[in-house]
Amino acid sequence: GAGVSQSPSNKVTEKGKDVELRCDPISGHTALYWYRQSLGQGLEFLIYFQGNSAPDKSGLPSDRFSAERTGGSVSTLTIQRTQQEDSAVYLCASSLATTGWSSYEQYFGPGTRLTVT
Amino acid sequence: GQQLNQSPQSMFIQEGEDVSMNCTSSSIFNTWLWYKQDPGEGPVLLIALYKAGELTSNGRLTAQFGITRKDSFLNISASIPSDVGIYFCALNTHAGNNRKLIWGLGTSLAVNP
């Protein structure tokens, strides 16, 4: 079946512009996560949507970052007034359930590489 | 806050050699996950561990959840060139239904054919 997809795969933008990154989770997956990965670094948690619960936004680095998930499926991560330090790979992951062992297992998309010039 | 230490940071080995990497935590936890990331791709789940002392294999990969619940190791036997990539450990320490993971910084593996 189809995995997690993200678009665009690459995005180059000028400093100060807004960008939107899209994530299509695996069909039926109720939880969705956004991460940021800088070159050669680990995964930095940004935000977590779980079913109908309020999202866990504790990882968003500033108020320029926001995300929404419409209809429990597609999610969009928006970065306003981009800065050069926002350059990174933005990864999206989804998981099947909100309870049970399988709920810990996250499946990742290929990421969006964002470059702010 | 929670600290998760992954080592070694990088490894360069000859094809056919065995590899071992590990992660340690400053606190006890209830779930260990091991992922591999190929260049330009997202991480892929290799092994999930849910019980202290659990030893699980996936082909040439073996992982164990430490009995103290503060550590885990991942072994790769008879390495091959396609084992190249970054290996991450991740764990969940949150109570209730919060499934947010804490991630190690990764072990970069290079295999010389």
C-alpha cells in the first residue's frame, strides 16, 4: 500500500517568505508527527496530532511555525517569514493507532528539503 | 529533561564484520525502537522492543531491551554494503496515550566492500 508522502520534495525560498509543506499520512493512521532534521543531526520533534485530541505543539521552535491537520488526514506545516536557520529536512510520520503496541511505531515520509537563501 | 545517549557516533567497518551500537537513558522507559535512515530518505523502523530483557531479531539484526530499562543495543551481523546509513534509537517515556518519541543523535555506519 501507499506510504507516507510529502510534497514538495525540495523547496528553495528567499528569506522572509512563507512556505507550506504538505504531508499525506498512510490511510487510516490516526497519529501524525512533524520533525525537523538538520544536516548530520538527529530528529527534532515539532508537533504531534493524535486523533481528535488537541495537538502537542511543544516542539515548535517559534510562533512562525504552525501546523494543521484537516479531516484527520492531510497535514500542512507552515513556516512564516522564513529564516536561514529554518533550512533543514522536514519529515512527517504517521502511526496506526493511539493505543496498543503498534501506536509507538512511526512510519516516515521521504521528507521535504527546505533551503532558505 | 530526558537524556538519550547513542554511541558510537560513527563507525567505519569492513564488509563481513559484525557491528554493535547502543543507547542509554537517564531514566527508565517502556519502549525502545530502532530505525535506519538511508541518504535522502526518511527513517525506516527496524525493530521495536516493549519488554525489559526482550531480545528480538530481524534477519541479521538483533536488538535487546536492557533489563534495567535504561539501555538497548543493536547488533548487525556479517555487514554488507547496503547496511550503510544512520541508525537511530528512539524511546517513549510518556504516560497515558502520549506517543511522542525521544530520539538519539544517531550512529553513522560506513561499510567498506
